[in-house]
Amino acid sequence: MSLLVVENATRRFGSLVAVDAVSMSVAPGELRAIIGPNGAGKTTFFNLISGFFPPTSGRILFSGTDVTRLSPERRVGMGMARTFQITEIFPELTARENLRIAVEVASGLRRSPWLRGHANAQIRERIEVLLDMGGLTPKADRLVGELPHGDQRTAEIMMALALKPRLLLLDEPTAGMGDQETHDITQLIRKLHKDQQLTIVLIEHDMRVVFHLADRITVLAEGAVLGEGTPNEIARDERVQAAYLGKAA
Amino acid sequence: MKRVPAVAWTGLIWLVLLTMPYWMRAVGGYTELASRVLVLGLAAMSLNFLLGFTGVLSFGHAAYFGLGAYGAAMTIKYIAPSTPLGILVGVATGTLAAMVIGALIARLRGVYFAMVTIAFGQVFYFIAFRWNSVTGGDDGVTGWKRQALDLGLAKIDLLGNDKAFYYFILACFAIAVTLMWLLLRSPFGRTLLAIRENERRARFLGVPVERHIWLSFVISCCFVSLAGTLYALLNNFTDPRALRWDQSGNFVIMAVLGGMRSFWGPLIGAAIFVVLQDYVSSHTENWMSFIGLFFVLVVLFFPRGVLGILRRKGMA
Amino acid sequence: MTQLLLFNVFNGLIVGAFYALMALGLSLILNLSGVINFAHGGFLALGAYIAYTLIPYVGFWGGLAIAPFATAAVGIVVEWALIRRLYGRDPLYSLLLTFGLAYIFEDVLRAIWGAQSVPYPIPPELSTPLSSQFFFLTGYRLFMVGLAALVVLALFLILNRTRLGMRIRAGTADLETVSVLGINVRILRTLNFGLGIYLAGLAGVLAAGMLGLQPTIGTSLIMPSFVAIIVGGLGSLPGTLLGGLLIGLAAGITAVFFPSATEAVMYVMMGLVLLVRPRGLLGEEGRVS
């Protein structure tokens, strides 16, 4: 059974159709990349999946449940976590504090007015594991807003992971990064996918990253699906090439 | 410059608060002034729970302050001559109103939230002002006095002994402030910081932002109405000015003046404001201009507040 | 009874027109600059006092023509000297600043013109009732409603037809794009502020003839203006106009049946609107949160 199913999702802004009857289904453990030229509606599509706003029409199912009208926080509770194209973190808190908030919320403690020693020890341990996984341990006590861009990105992904998601949505994880940083993030995503069998959907512009990571690729253009398949199939698809090269030229 | 640890600052503040009635006179003040600093300091710190630690701009906190004051005054005058009961009823009234109004406004943000809180604040002002037969209208609730505190074993005279009353206020202050401090250090408190820092991220971590803003609003108003009850007890009187818009503005400027990002800042802001108002209003008729000018100067030159500046210089 | 009701409905309409004039100015400033101008009531009172001072020399009509412009000039100076320093900062700061200005205004007006209400002359040709049956239909009242309507019409024409107006509207919708297009946002905001204050000054000159002139005249009108903006819909000028008229009318009608709730009724309306439609009657989606 598919973990995520999108059926004919459409989103209009006034007369503009940003996402036009897009369907997609993602299997558990799959890494799906969504590619497409600028303005293809990729981020809008992501916003529909994560509940940033509802679709004008169509349905979204997450592990068999209709989540089309659910709030983002409910979807997070069901195991959906995301990052943003422009990094969204708590800039004036330290990396450790950023992760602490995420871990506490994930542990169902968000409304708790106190913390017992036992729970606190578990939370600390989890924070250290996440810091270590992201290679952030040496910088854990610096304000996250003052860290380099790549580390901010990593911190954001780690916060999403702190939620123990079943589906991780990454909106252009390598945007604005240098080669080394891109390499590190790609390795991190690969590790998450291979070692933890985490289901991941990501939007990405860097084709090296996409072809290196993805199990399947969905191509969007002008709000609609242009093609879908394995990296090899997509690389050979003439319509996709035309759309990309046409735009590029 | 060496950093002074936070514990030392906290200790110093408590030391000052505990000894204040004994040296106020020596520096030209009086015990009632010290009490007023405590009461308005509590109000400003309560507001700052929402303003500084949740990042939500309320400009109508006087309404809940005033509801607390009226609740206490009318309970003691009409129902039972008991100081604790008055406080209880006052706090319950303010909190209840905050629960209802908070539910209406938790979806709004920024300037709009501020504007709606200002407007709602006026509702209670008009009720107090217009409903003459019950609230005494413009004259307020008079003809009652705070009652002695009956502890079973001993009776504490709060009315004649102004030092005893100061310590009574300090006890209430200590309880309220400790509760707020604990809340801010809890997982719940950290979700509020998260909302202040980045609402979108908080939401996509699974925090139901509206519900937490509502909770923060209600908690903040609960403590501000406690301050309101103490204010009525301090004056043995309350009138519609306790819940008018200018009072709300005063709370905000106290918080800003002291430093919104620090826990104790608003208390320091309140102390400066209260002493200044006391001094200016006894020396000139045009004290409104001075207070107004003071607002302008604080905004233009001290937007980070006293503690914000100290912190930047590495002293706090 | 009918006559009393008619009287109060008409009264409500006039008061609603004041609310609308004042709220439109507030809205203009809020939408473009994100500033809640708490001193708006102070500007309104200033406009009225300037007219009061000028009338002995230039007559009522002269005062009506000059005072709003003089007020707008003061507004532009205040914006230029103080408020513009706070653009882009937390809205808390501009709110506190204008709050302080409101204090100063009230105090200064009191120091110059006294705390007591001063007699405000209305031209005799406007002050006689037009009909013995409908005694309340004085020329001045009709004139106020007519002029307010004319000014609102002119405002919407300015916003929709002139280059300045279109820039203001474009800036309200998307400030970044406007500044990228090479429009001087600073000057735009200053002019827009002046336009808002002009409306406040005009409302002041008109209101003083009906409500009496004292330093607190502005304070008593500013809260209903906030309510008008919230009821009508944040970000929408037609909404603000509608909101102002609606709460004025509601207050007028309530005054007949339940006089002590005259002020309360508008807050009840505000509560209902927030409950059912948080963005206000004509508010745009997504502006509120």
C-alpha cells in the first residue's frame, strides 16, 4: 500500500492554476524526487501535501487516511515532517535548544508544565543522537542563526527527524549551497534513506543530486505532471528533455 | 568585562525587594510607592509573558487588570469582607474574560492582534463607566477597605500596617513570578519561545499555535488580574481608569523600558516608570506631556530596554 | 417614536461618517506602513482647534478649507521627523511612539486652548432647521453628511485614478515590488500619511460643530474607528467605510431602545464579526494572520 497518495490535486490562486490535477503515489521506503522548471508548481504542490493550505479540489491520503482538510500540526502528529526552501529555524536559540523543542513536542510534552528527571534524561540522549547524526555536536551551543548556511539546513532537517516522521518532505535541501555542503547533505539524505528506510519526497534543482538519490522521479511543468519514472526512464524521456532544454535555451 | 551570573542578579533583586520598605524613606520614597512598584511590576511581567516570551503584542491588558481590581473591590464591598476572597474572585473574573476574548482573537497576528486587544479593552471600560448602579460609574467603587488577613492562629493587620501589606503583596508577587518562571522553563514555555522565534516552524513541528497562544494569553491575563486585585487593595478604591487604554500602554512601555527579552526587565521598567510618574506628577500639571515624551524617547533611544543595553555591554 | 427613531438613525449616520473618515485615514496608514496611528485622534482634535482659531479671521468656510491642510502639514512633519525611523521595525515601537504622541497632543491642546469645551461657531445659513416636523434636519447636518460623502468619493477617485493613488494601492499590495520598480517608498509613505491626516483634520473640523470642541474629542472617536476597521475588514478601504457607517447606525438605533448600551453595541458587533468571519466583512483572505 502506498504511504502517500495524491489524487487529482488542484490549487488555484484567482485565475492562476498553480497545480493542475496532479496525481502521485509514493510507496513506503521510496525516495521520490520532484523536478521541474521554475514556476512549475513544485513548492505549491508541497504545500498541499504538508497542509500549508488546502487544495481547491482533489484528495490527499496519508497511510490510508484522508488528510485533505487536516491542519499541518495534525499531519505532523500523523508522521509527516517537512523542511522549507528558505530555512525555517529558531535563529535566536542554540542548535541544542532548537532540537530540544522538536524532541519535546514529538514526545507529547508540548503542554507539559514540568519535566521529570527520567523524561529529561531520555530527551537529552535523543538530542545528542540527532546532533551527532548531523555533525552538529561541536556547534551545539551556538545560536543557530549564526551558523553557516549548510549547518542551518542540517539543523532544520534534524528538527524534522526529531519528529520521528514516516514521511520526510524536503524542499530543495541543497539550495544555495557550495559543493562540499551539497555533498554532505546528499550523503546525509542517502544515509537516512538507506539505513532507516525512511520515505522521502524532495524537490531538487541539482540534477546530480536527483539522479544520485532518487528511486523514482516526478516531473512537473506548468502545474501538471509531465512524466514519471525511474531516473533512467526520465533521462530518456523526450518530452522531459524538450521541456527542460526548451526552458534552458 | 566579566559576566555576572544570572543567579547573582536574581539574588540581588530578591534582596532589594525584601528590604525595600526599610530604606525607601531614606532615599526619599515611601512604603506605598514600593508597593506600587511591586504591583505594577507584576502587571508588566505578566504582560511580558505574552509580549516578550510568546511574541504576541497585546495592547489591552488593562482590561484584565481592571477586571481584577473591580472583582476584588466589589467582592469585599458587597459579598464578604475578606481579602483572600476578593483576590480569588478578581483573578477568576479576569481569567474568565480572557478565556472568552482570547478564543476570539487567537487567530489574529501582529498589529491586528494589537488593534483588536485595544478595542476589546474598551468594552470593559465602558461597562465600568456606564453601569452606574453597580460599578459606581466614573466615581468607581468606594466605601470599602482591605481587610485584615485571618490566618487562624494570628491576624495580620494589612490596613493600618503598610509594611505588613507590602510583605503581603511581595508574597503574592513571589508566588506569581515563580510560577511564571517555572512555566517558561518547561516544555510548554519552550513552545511559546518557538512561536515567538518562528511561528511557521513551530506549526510544522506539530505545535497547535493558536491553542498555545490562547493558553499564553489566558495565563498572562490571569497574573495581570492578580496584579489588578492587589492594586485595588493598595488604593482601597478602584475606578474606570484602572482599565482604560492608557493603562495598557503604560504596561507595555514598562516592559519595553526594562527589556522585553529578559525575565526581570519589566520589573525594572515598572520601577523607573512609577518613580518618574510620582515625581513628575507632583511637580507639574503637564505630566502627560512628560510621560508622552518619555514614550517617544524610550522608543527612539532605548528600544532594547535597560537590561537589553546592559546585556549588550556584557554586564548582565 | 418614528421621529425619535429617524432622528437617531440620522444621528448615527453622521457619527458613522466621522468614524469612517477617521478610520479611512487610519486604514490608509496601517495598510501601507503597518503603523497603528494612535495619535490620529490627536490630529483630529488639532484640526478642529486650528479651524476654531482661524474662523474669526477667515470665516467658517475658510477654516474648513485651510485647517485640514494645516493638520496634514503637521502630520507630514511628525512622520518625517519621528515615525519614519520605525518603519520595518516591530510594530510595537510605532504603536508606543504614536501612543506617546497622543498623550502629548492632548496635553498641549489643553495647555493652549483649555480643558473646557469651547463654543464652535456654525454659519447661520447652515444652522436653521429645514423642516419644522423633522427638526433635526438642520442644514449643518445634511451638509456634514454630504461633504463626508464627497470626500470619500474623492478619496476613492484619487486612489483609483491618479498616479499617487495607484502607487499607494500597489504599495499596499506588494511593497517590495513597488520599491524594485524604482518608486520612492519613503516619499510615498510620507504623502500617504499626510493624506490620512488630512482626513482626520477634516473630520475634526466637522465633528467639532456637532459634538462640541474639547481636547479629548479625538480620544472619544479613535476607539470606534478601530472597531470600524476590524468590522469592515483589515486591508480593505471600502470595508472600513462600511464598518464605520454600520457601527454608527447601530449605535444610533441602540440609543433609542437601550441608551446605556450605545457604546457597547459596536463592540458586540466586533465580537460577532471576529467569531463568524475573523477577517472582517470585506477583508482579504490571508491579511489577518
